[in-house]
Amino acid sequence: MPQFLQKQKSHRILLLVTFLGVLLLGIMVFMVPPGADPDPCWGFLVMHNMEQGHHFNLLISPDPSNIAKNQVRFLS
């Protein structure tokens, strides 16, 4: 038997564990797909309003009952 086949095969265990980990995470991606939480989006809208000179932590949006007026909400 050639000498390179007689060497230790511990690296194969590491490769197998890595492969199984990648396979498991790949299956989990299809079961629970990644998503974005809308909370940072509201924070960026407030930051944009503050850059335009509006008050601190207030979200300005159209009033649903009368879109000619603005609605102001405090975000904590």
C-alpha cells in the first residue's frame, strides 16, 4: 500500500464536520428564511427628518384621515 494512504485521516473528520455544518445551515435557510426587521427603517426615517431640521425622535408622516395634514409620532 502506498505511504500517502497510510497517513492519518484526521483532516477528513474536520472536512466531514464542516460539510455537515454547511449542509445543516443550508437546510435551515429554506426552513426559516432570513428577513429584515422594519425597526431600523423607522430610525432612518427619523434621522432623515432630523437632518432636515425637525425635532428629535419625531416621525413625521401623512395623516391617514386627511393626507393634507401631517401626523407626528414620537419614537423611543
